[in-house]
Amino acid sequence: MSLPKDIKDFLEGYPRLPDDPKLNANFEFYSNKLRCRPDNLLIDELHRQWQGDYSKLEYKHGFIQWLFPIQEDGVNHEAQRLQKHEIAAMKSDTAIMRRLLRSYTMMLDFYGMQLVSEDTGELQRTGNWKERYRNLSRATHNNLRISRILKCLSEFGLEHLNAGFLLFVLAEQSANGQLNTSMIRSSMDRWWINCLRNEEERDWIGEMVQRVRTQPDFVFTDEAYRAALKRREDPGIFTETVEETTDDA
């Protein structure tokens, strides 16, 4: 299956896009100095006021480009495309990177998930996961949002969070029968797993996804999920294979 153009551009690092040093809206917003538009909130205000407000997070759309800037234009023309010089400046700012993690955990909560480990990216369900999973499975615009979130995390060197998210969703689909709609599978298989620039990790996760999709006896379990993240942390790479588990239920 050929890759979508936006994925090809992402994986190549957008080499044809110029960097404009005069544009700094994303850096200023994440520095808590510039209000996002059209919602007119500083990032700390947005985090504080919108955490757990699922109605706002569902029905408002302009905020997502501010919280997760990437080197692509979006539907909110009041947001600025991420500039290459901003990436370097934001990655070197500890407070900004903490705010980016706060943005991620806020959206995870919206999707019925919570971050267990910042180091490995491990996730688990929240207490209200059934309601949130139902929304994620029905609201198609969240598939595009997740693609943007994963691209953004990759831009800022947080691909371990991508791995934690992708393999969590895969375990939910394979072992637990959750988030297994054709819509989510399509977005995951064509877009989400390709939102990592690390080719080795991208290929390994893609292999696990294909095994789940094509081998009825292969189950990517919760235990396999946690073991894979532990291997990624130490020795630092995914192994070539995962022990197969047969569902005897």
C-alpha cells in the first residue's frame, strides 16, 4: 500500500518547506506568552480550564493545531505552521516540553487513556474508558487529530510516546476486542504507524500490526505490550519477534 503524501513529507522531514525565522507563534504560545486563536487562551489556561471538559475537546477544533503544531497547514488559518527553528528552540526549553507532555496527557484522558510511565510511554485505561472509547470509535475527526498528535511528538523527539500509544491500541484490539473498528484500523495501519521517523521501530510495529491483522492465532497481549516497551527502554531496541500467545478462551 502506497504511503499518503502527508506521511511521505513527514518521513522526509519536509525538506522543501522553507524556515521563516520571523515566525514564532508556536514558541510564544508554548512559552505561555501568546494566546491561541480563536479561543483566546494562554496554554496554561487552556490546560487548566479544558482538562476533562470533553464537550469542548470534542466540538471545538481550532485548539488542536496550537497544542500539537506540525510542519503542515491545517484547517485553523489563525494557527501557524511549525517552523524548523521553533523545533530546536522548543526542544531545548524544559518548561515547554513539560507543557507538551501536559497537552498529550490531556488528550489521552479525552480518549480514555492515561500515561503510566513518561519514560516508556506505557498507557492504561482510565476509569471512564468505555464512554471515551465509544466516542473515539464514532467521531472520525479524532483519527486526524491522532495523526497530528503523533507527528508532533515525533518532531520533538518523543517517539517513545508514539510507540507506547500504538502498541497499547494494538493490544486493546488484539487481546481485548476494543478500538477494533474498521475506521480505526484503517487510520492506524496507513497513517498512525507511519508517524515515526525511526525506520527500525516503524517496521517492527508495522510487523506486529500485520501479524495481528493476518494471523488469527497470534494475539498481541497486554503482557507483550509491556514487555516490548521494557525492551525498548533497555537495551533500547525492539526485538525481532514477540512470543506468540494463543487465545484458548
